[in-house]
Amino acid sequence: MQREPAFNVPAIIVGLIAIMGAIHFVRIYLLTPSQDEMMVALMAFDPIRYQSSILPGYVLPGGFGAEVWTFFTYALIHANWVHYGVNMIWFLPFGSAVARRFGPWRFMAFFVVTAVVGAFAHLIAYAGQNAPVVGASAAISGTMAGAMRFAFQPGGPLHFLRRGEDADFRVPALPLTGVFRDPRVLIFLGVWFGINFLFGATSLSAGTGLGAGAIVAWQAHIGGFVAGLIFFSWFDPAPEIPQFDDFDAMRH
């Protein structure tokens, strides 16, 4: 039986990384500063767009269309090359694991949903404020959460007994309730949430071209992560591990 390479990046992941890189390249090297500001204004997600009455005369471009598409397009642009590079470092392993399990179309839908939920979380946290957010972090957080549903399972990508390329990306996933019983997943969750709260407490942020008000919001990261945990089963083609009650019912 032919084995898959130990490091096999799905085409959908390569494509998304290339698209996000190309967008940033165009912004930095091909557009004038004013053109870049316009592009970011059209793509970044900004809560003030939905509260224009708070700042009379302050109108973002794009109209109703931008009120819809920015829930996702903000994930395609980044503050700078460091922001892009760090995000892609995380996206490569976790996005690849989930994409190999879901396939390209399911994965793309999952990516969009987690990005949208991340934007909603940002909207709730900064309602009425001029606080534009950019970056794929919310969607990447969703892929990290999704990977936690199967990566630690026997034979899965992060199981300690697996052997390199023998990792199975379609092992039965943990049910959502099982996530909170697995100590390995709980440790990962604790570390992940701790890092994000640290980002919030220290006000770590990055500018985007819209000025000092632009941020990379940790609330959006948490929104995407929670969405990845909860909505994973909607997109997952593989079965979940039966609950303990199901095993009891099978014995009876």
C-alpha cells in the first residue's frame, strides 16, 4: 500500500496562503498609500460601519455590500509581513490537518464560517467603535479547535503512538462533550485561551493602514475558536466516537 508523504500540504491551503500573500504584496509594493487605505477600508471589518450615526459624516466605502463581505474579507488581509508570516506558520499544520480530513469544499466553508463568527465576536466586543480588524487569526483559530476534535485520537496526527506518515486524519472525532474530558485537549485549550487573554491584557495590536485605531482583536480569535469547536461536526465527513451511553446501549 502506498503511503502519503509525512508532510503533504493540501492544495486549498497552498492556495489560501498564496492568495493572502499576493494581496499583501499588492498592497505593499504596487499600491499608493491612498490606494492601500481604500483597499483596507473596503476589506477590513470595522464595527463603526454598522453604527455610522455615532460619528456623523464618517462613512466607510463600500455601502451595503461591504457590510456583508467584510465579515469574511478581513481574514484575507494582514497588518504586515510579520503578521502574515506568524499566521501562516500556525495555518500550515492545523489548516492542513483539517483540510485533509474535510476536503477542499468543506474546508473552505468551515474557514468562512469561523471567520464570520470571529467578526461577530469582534462586533459585540467593539460595538459602535472605530476598531477595524484584519487577519486570518479567527479562522486559523477555528482550524486549531477543529483539529483538537480528532488530532489526539489513537492513530491521529498528534497521538503519541502514531508513526510519522501513518497518521490517520479520518479517525473518529471526539464528540463535543468528550472534548472537556480529555486532559490533553484541556491542556491545549488552557494554553490557547491563556495566550489570547494575555494578548488582550497587554493590548498587543498591529496597525493596518487605517491608522492607530486598527487592531488584531483577541475576541475575534476566541470567536473563531469556539465556532471551530462547535461547528466542526457540521462539516466533518468522519464519524464521532460513540458516547459511553451508546456503548452501554450496544451491550444491552
